[in-house]
Amino acid sequence: MAEKSTERSGGLVESHKGYDSRTIFFYFAVAALLTALTSGLAYQQLFKTDEYHEKEKQQNQRRILVPGPRGNIYDREGRLLVGNRPRFAVTLHLDSLRKEFRKEYIKVRKAYRELEDKDIPNSTQLAQIARYSVVQRYLDQVNASLGRSEKLDAKDLNRHFHGELLLPYSLVDDLKPEEYARLIEQLPVSSPLQVYASSTRYYPFGSAASHVLGYVSANEEPDSEETYTDNKLATFNDKNTFKMRGTIGRDGIESEYDNLLQGETGGTVYRVDPAGYRAETLYRHVPIQGKSITTSIDIDLQIAAETALDKNRSEDDTVVLKSAAVVIDINTGEILALASNPDYDLNDFAPRLSTEKAKVITDNEAWMNRAISGAYPPGSTFKILTAVAGLHNGWLTPNSHFDCEGHIVVGRSDFPCHNRHVHGNIGIRDAIAKSCNVFFIHYGSQTGGEALAAEARRFHLDRPMGIELPHETRRMMIPDEVWKKKERGESWYPGDTANMAIGQGFVLVTPLQMASFTASIARGEVFTQPTLEHQTNRTRQRTEPIGFSREQAAALRDGMEECIKTGTGKTLRINFKHPEIRVAGKSGTAQKRTAKGTINYAWFISYAPAEKPEIAIAVMVEGDKADEEYGGGTYAAPVTGSILQEYFDKKSAAKPGTIAQPPKPATSPAR
């Protein structure tokens, strides 16, 4: 028994020894862990203090960003086309009203409890009701002063409070000057109501050059790192940043040069208390205006072109005809005017375009810049290209003649002259002046469709001009045998060449292309690069010469001059009262079949002075009634005459402009 007891006792001793070892190991592990934690904490306190302090500072900071004003846009003579006007709004800083919100909250809660209604709003809803009541009272003060009856949008107020607390909350936007003056006089200095000044786009000439200048709208796009030159404002769109909404260019120069016109963002950095209300201003950076742009546009010439186009109206005089005009400086390629009808008043977009006005623009099809976005059959203006191709390829000479019997048969098709008029034995000069279809179909057919297409491509009529505007079409068309086979699965017929020779069939061009083409003909070169950028000392462009002899060039010019003197373009002189100035031109009337019937397009291209060219003009007017004739001499030539009149009037008067600069909007300091 004693032995057994000893064994049992020994067993117990062994068991206690094992327990003591595990306990010791446990305490050792705990000690090691505590040592590691202590060491880590010491390391953080000794070496990471600044880093954590900076993070804490960042969490207590809020940034309010203010976009810089956009740069101005000027015409070639330094007249303001697009600027900024002050825009005043009555605002409240909601974070300055927390005591009033709290007081109103207690009052509202008490009122609901006294109603003995089981459906008492919860605390969040009560807070919203209290804020609405306080802010509406301030709005009522403004209403009383301005004679308005504005009401708050509860959802908008709630969104602003929770998402943009540090930004001013707008009660009444875009005050009229008299409203601004009244409020400044009546509001006490201590009032939390403030008149906040910002800027909005201002277009002194209204609808003038609307398709060139373009418009802006609210910028909803996130900022990039490059937006900020000041690191203290660089936010990368974090949750501690509040940005006042800026604008972005949506069309025209406003869009194409948006990066230049955009101002440099400024703003303020605040320290906030634990409740999120501002406590201290830490840093402020003033916004900087964007760069300004000087365009090649002459606003006098632009308005003259638009005014002349406006005179082409529907039969009942209620609608302006769809049309376009382009004026180019022949030596530099600078665009002096680029007009498109219908247009729209750019000031309707500032600060924002209403739904009603947007619908009017849409219904009028006024969004489209017809000078660059529309592709149209050029009609008889293309006969100049046919003449160039014939002369260049040797099928036509300055002394060539052909007997016009009023029509010509090509293949199975019969092509008449206008009203089947018989021109008899006719040469190139009279054929241009009288726009003889028979002459140009004959020599165009001899030259051949491939040669006509090659000549058109030499003048860049098969591609965009590369103008500094968005939405330039790529739908221009210089057809040939390969294109027709590929796109239509059809062979090229003699009738296709005949149509092409007179600017019909598949040929499509833009008014800008035809203005560039006309300038090139005047220069004796194959391409004139149009541009909207003005350079004071721009040198003359040099491109590939057409390759004409003096006699060939004279034959073409003489025919275009005769068109103005006695031919289809003599109506140009109705509005152009400078008989001493020689003008070269060509009219055109084209047809295009549509679902509504055949639409007519009136064209006129010209350059002047004929002996020493300075400007080239292309005008296109679209008929508003199907199956009715709209001749280039009737609708487009008088427009050209008005443009020439303005140009040479200004030149002879030797003064910067005949149209007065409108007054700039009054500016007032913000309260």
C-alpha cells in the first residue's frame, strides 16, 4: 500500500512540475508581447508624432475652392466679344446659424409634443424642420425687400447642409442691378445674409458669332492634379473639400480653347471644430483669371454678314432661311467672318439656358454651324474647279469654244442649260459668266471623272479644313469610280462625270471649303489654310502653285469678273456701291433630292479686288420649300455685296470699326 501511495504521490509531483512549466511559458509570452507593444508605442511616440499630428490636422481642415474667372475673347481689333460680368446672389452661411437652428429645434420639438400626436417626427426630421423655418424667415426678409415671393426647396436645403455646409447657400440668384442696390442699402451689417459676388459669361454682341464663340455650362467634371498650382489647395476631390461650381466650354472657341480660358482655382483652408463648423481661417489663395484669346474675327464684318443673311426669309417673313457665309483674308487665311443661320443669343446661356429657350433653338435647328458642319452640293460654283481641271490637264484652253444648243446628251441622260437657254458658240469667259452647263459638261467629260476628282483633292475639297472649332463635318464628298463601286456597288457612268462637272450628283462640300477654294483660286495656289487665330504680323501662306500660265489665269479671272458685270452675279452690285472695285465671282444653284422633295441651294463665291485680291467670300442659302428654285444670283449674291460693302467702307474710312462697341456691364463690389 505504501508503494502505491508513493507512486501516486510521485505521479502528482510529476503533474505539478508540468503545470509550472506551461505557466512560466505563458507569463514569458505575455511579457514579450507587452514589451513589443511598449516598444512599438514608444517608437510611434518618438518617431511618428509629426506624421500623426499632420493627419489629425488634415482631418480638422476643410478647403473651399473657387474657380478662377475665364479669360476674355477679343476680335482682331481688340474689341471684347466674350467677357465676364458680376453675378450677385443673396446667400447664407448655414454654419453661422447653428445657435438659431438649436433654438428653433427646441421650439419645434416642444410644439410637436404639445400636439399629443403619436406621429411625432424623430430628431433628424425635427432638425430639418427647424433649419427650414430659420432659413425661410431670412428668405422672407429678402422677399419683402425685393417684392418677391420665393420659397425654399427643402430637399435642396437638406442636401446643402449635409454635403456643402461651408459653402454659401444661395437664396436668390442673379440679382438685377436695382435689386442689388436695394439690398445693399437695406441689409444691416450684422445680418448673416450676404450678397455673394461671382462672375458669369457676358457676350456684348448677343447672337453675333454665336457659332464661332460657343457657350459654357456648369462643370460637373472632377478636378485633376494639374488644376492646382498651389499644393495647399490640391485636393484630388477628397471628402474635406467643397468646391464652388465653375464652368466649362461646350461649343465653339469656348470649347476648343477651354484649357487656356480656364482660370486658376483659388480658395480658403479652414480649421473646423468637432461639429464641422468653421473655427479658424488657415490659408487663402486668390483665384486668377484665365488667359485671353484674340480671334481673327472682325466683328463689323461678322455682323454685316449675319444681317445680310437675315434678310433671306420665308415667304411669310417669319423664319430666316438656313444659310452660312465665310469671309477669308486671302493672304493669311485668317477668317474675318463665319456666320450661320439660324443662330441664338449667347447671353441666354448665362448663367444657364432655360428649357424653353433650348427647345426654341432645337426646333429652329439652330445648334448646327452650317459653315462647317453642313455638307451641300456646290452647284455651278464647282464649274470653276472643272475649268481648272480642264486647263491643268490640257483639255481646255483660254481659246476653247463649244456650240451650246441648250442641252447636251451624255450616255442616256439629257442635261439642259438653265431653262434650256441656247448660248451658241461660247468660250470659257462667257461660259463662266452665263453659267453654261453644256460647255462645262462637254469639257468636264473630256477631262474625265478621275481627273476632276484628283483636282478637287488637290484643293483639299475631300477633307476637313482643320479649323479651330468642334464639329467640322467629315461628310464632304469628292466621288470617283472606286468610291462608287465600294459604297454603292455600282459602276461609274458618263452621267456621273457630267453631274460632277456642274457640281451635282454625289459632290458635297462645306461653305468653309468653298471659301478656302476661292481664296486659293485668287492666290494662284492649291490650298489656303483657314484659321481663327489672329497674328499681327502673320506672313503670307505659301503652298503648291496651281500651275497656270498667265493666259490661263486671266481667262478664269475674266470669266468670274464678267459674271459680276453682265452675268448671273450682277445682283451683287445691288448692295455693293463701289463700282471702282473689280470683283470676281461665280453663282451656283444646286439641287438635292430628299424625302420632302427637291431642295435647292443658292451659292455665291467671290474675291476682291479682282486684280489684287484681299478677301474671299463663300455664301450658301438653303431653300425652305421643296421643288422651288432658289438661285445663287437672287439669294446669295446680294449677301456677298453687303459683306464687300462693309469691308471696303471700313478700308476707305480708315477707322477701326463702323459698329459701335456696346457698353460693358456695370460692376459693383460685393458686400
